[in-house]
Amino acid sequence: MLALSQTSKANYHPKVHDHYEKPRNVGLMDKNDPNVGTGLVGAPACGDVMRLQIKVDDNGTIIDAKFKTFGCGSAIASSSYASELIKGLGIDEAKNIKNTAIAKELCLPPVKLHCSMLAEDAIKSAIEDYKRKKLLAL
Amino acid sequence: MPSNSRTFKVTHSAVNAKFSTITPHFKAGETASKTPKDCPKLLTMNCWSCDSPIKRSAIFCQSSYCKTIQPIDPTKSYFDVLTGSKKIQNYAQMQSTWLNKAYDTLKNPLSRAKYILKLKSKDIKEEDKATDNDFLFLIMDLHEQIESSSGDDKSIVQVKNIIKDLISEKTANLSLLFAQNNVNEFYNKTIELQYLYRLMNSI
């Protein structure tokens, strides 16, 4: 992962910086696994892309999450934190996570709020993908 | 001048076309008997484009419907422009900054497309969503290829060529959509171009 330059480092909150330096749950799951839901979202204004995947057990609990984000520090931190947040939650609980919870935890400035929205969309999109797969399997 | 050149139409070659059609074309200074100060004709010229009489020092035609950029007065020295009043210097600075910004914005396909969207009041906003999923998969895949090929020049060149081809393709699409005035598709293609430029910048 590229190191942030000194100047941009100074602009990030320590919590963002921590997730950026040590991102949690980076990786890839098999998107063809029926228990895996894949959410892929992008930010048209800046060109960032984010993939969030969830593994759900038979009780509807998210037992694992993986993400991969190509974007700014705040986008990486938002998806890293989101992946931590949803682990252990039921899909219906995870669906209700709001971007404000992510933005608050990471102390995102207003210009970076859209990064937390991207993470919220990624969670929703992963859950939808999982549900769609389950419906198709019926 | 054909009527369509009165408005500032943005096309891919607009900048070049606009500048290349400017040829020095002064119609002043016929009377030798009068001193320059006495002769109002010497202080004016005719716009090369619409023929309206305008001040020799004008950078743009002063006619309200024409406003075309004017050639540089060859009788003027740098001192005339830059050692004039503070006000003149400021305006000269503003004109050149503005023109440079215009040139930089229009020469790059992405910033040009974004500027066109702004003119059409359809700017890409931070909170905008969408883009079709297959395209996002492609972008994600190319990002991962770049990441995993770090150090391997051969595969980087391959990915770079794929991105370059896609950029050319989208730019050509944008030209066509602009000609068709298809703003919604123009918006979608501009977003795709944004993702591609982002990819290119990450190499």
C-alpha cells in the first residue's frame, strides 16, 4: 500500500490513519459461494471503488467480512471500519447501519462524508447480493 | 462569421480552432497627415470576426454579440501592457490566468467533459451514485491487476494499454454524445472516464 505523504498524513484523524496503516479484513472471498454477498460501489465524483463482501451463516449472521478499496485514506478507513462493525451482526441489523455512525467513529470532516456513504452503500449492496442469491437458490 | 461561432461552443478541437483562426488583421492607420493622438482611427480597429469597430487594445471584441478574442496589437510593447497602471496590470494578469485555465480545462478530455456538464448544470456531485456494475467490476479488476503486478514492467504496460484504449473509446463516445446533445449518456460516460483516469493516475 502506498504511504501517505507527510502533508496528507497531517490532515487525517489518527483513527483514519490507524485504519489506513493497518486495514482490517482486507481480502477477497469467492463471489460464487452461495453464502457470500458481494457489494461493489464507486464514487463517480472522484473515481474511488470499494468492494465489501460478507459471509453469512444459516441463521442470517454475518460471520466474516472482507473488503478492498482503491481510494483515499478516508475511503479505506471507512470500509475497514465497516467490515469490523458488521461482523457478528444479523443481516437486518447490518442493513440499518448509517454512514453517520462510520463518520462519527472516524471523525470524518464534512468533505469526506461521502466516503462513509460509500461504505454504507457497500454494506447494503453486499446484503442485497446475498439475499438475491438466496432467492435464486430457492 | 457563421452564427454558431458567436457562442463559445466546446468541441474537442475548439481550443485549437479558436486560436488558429486568429490572424493579425489590423485595419488602422491610413492617414499619415495626422499625429496618432489626433486620429481616432488609429485608436480603433475592426474586429477580425464581425467587423465592428473596437479599441485597438481590446482583447475581446466589444460588440455584445461577438466577443471573439482579438489578435495582439503589434505596435504595442510589453511595457505598454505591463508598466501601465496597477489596474491594467491586474487585468492583464486576470486575462492571461483565465485563458490559461480555459486552455488547461479544455485540452484534457476529462476536465473538458466535466466542464461541459457544469455548463449543462449536470455536474457530477459527491453524493451521486450509480455506474453500471459490470463496468465497476472491470475497474476493480484493473486496479487489482495493477496492484499485483508491481515491479513487473511487462504486465504494467499491458494494463496501461488496456486503460489507454478504454480512455480513447470513452472520449470518442463523448464527442458523439456531445454532438447528439445526449446529456444523460454524456454524464454516464464522463463518470466512466473519471474511473479510468483514476486508474491511470495510480500507475
